[in-house]
Amino acid sequence: MRLFSLSVIYKGTTKTNLLKAAYDLSTFGYFQRGSAQEFMTFTSALIVERTSQGSRASVKEQEYLCHVYVRNDNLGAVVIADTEYPQRVCFSLLDKVLEEFSRQVDSIDWPSGNPETINYKALDIHLAKYQKPQEADAMTKVQAELDETKIILHNTMESLLERGEKLDDLVAKSEHLGNQSKAFYKTVNDPDLIWQRLNRVPLRNSSTAVVAHTTIVEDSVSGSSGIVPASIAAALFITFLLTLYAVLWKCMVSPPQRKKSKLRVRVQLRDTV
């Protein structure tokens, strides 16, 4: 069981605003982490945008789940987890985070704040603590209340899109995705492949990590970042070998030539004398 991201997002009238976020990218390969984080941010923002005020929802995509809670004051939070992680604990975490955040951060800053200006440092602590749901749940005594709460379940991210709306267009317009991530998305263009390729070179316990991140990307981006990082790494390695070969060749050939030229100069000087 694993959590991969935890975000606090304000649901504005025209667009969402990311206020604070924490990520656990330890199960991703080094070159995949940047795109994985961007795709998670994009997905979280999209889910908050498509969730009604005062409602909770879980977006399921194969083996991954994104849990969202948007309060009546438009303050929302999203946690991305694998399917093994207890849903109830996820919503307990979202309740706790939103309650703390609303107490520490003035609502005036919600529409225009950003992760750099918002002073709320507990997200990383909560994300680390809730990696063990058994211990975390013992500290959040809200099980009965959450069990009675109606939670909307979306089977796929596509169900959040409006009629005629395409995920490709949302990706192209997204402010949360860099040019490399957008280009990576275009290379795959298949929701089932993005997170699989992002996690193709996993580290420890990658099976659970792939779960959470795949959900997000399929829901939000439908692209793939595993291919691009791999090709870049291969190109860099080949460039390194060629450069090394050129340096070694110069070291072997250039010095003798330089010595000959110096000898010729000395001979000419002696002749003139």
C-alpha cells in the first residue's frame, strides 16, 4: 500500500489553483520523476475542477485510485494511492488536511496563492505518516462519519470529461505540464501506457508505485514518459562514448605532432645562427 501525492487545490470559477502539494517519487526511476510529478499535478487539478462543491469522489483507472474532496468553500484536496490503500483512510486524511489548511492559511490567499507563497508545511509530514494506514487511522477517529458519507466512484478519468471534450486538448492547454511532458504524452497517446512506461524502470516496491501513478496519468494525460527518458539516456550515453573516444584520440595523436613542430623551429633557429 502506498500514497504517491497529496495536493491542496482551490476550485475557482474559471480554473483551479494549486496551493500546496507533496509527492513520494521514490519508486520512480530518476529520469521519470519530473514527468510523473507533472502528470500527478495535472490530474489532481483536473479532478478538482470536475468535482462539485461539497462532494467526495474516487476516480478509478485500472489498479489506481485518485480520491478527491471539495468543500462548500471551494477548497479541495486530492490524494493519489494504489487500490490496496483503504479508501476511508484517504478521506480521513483529506478531511484533516483541509481542516488544518483552512485554519493556517487565510481564505483571501486561496484564489491567487501558489506553493511558494503559501505557508503550510504539514503536507510532506502527512504524506509520510499516512504511508502506514494502520498507524495513521488510529490517530484520526472519523471512521463512523466517513462510512456514512456518500462517495461518488468514477470508473475512469474519461467519465469526468464533458461531451465532445478530448483529453489531448486539456493536456495541450495545461499549465502544470512542461513541454517535455507534453511531447512525451504525444509519443504514446494511450492512457494505458503512460504510467506503465513511467514506471518501467522502477526502484524498490515499484509495483505499488506504478499503481498510483498509472491512475493519475491515465486519468489526466494518457501519455507516456518512459520512452522519452530512456531514449534521452541512450543518446547521452552514446554522446559520452564518442566524446571520450575523441579525447583519447587527440591525446594519442596531437602530442607527437606538436613535438615535431617544436623540433623544426629549433633546427631553423640553429641554422640561422
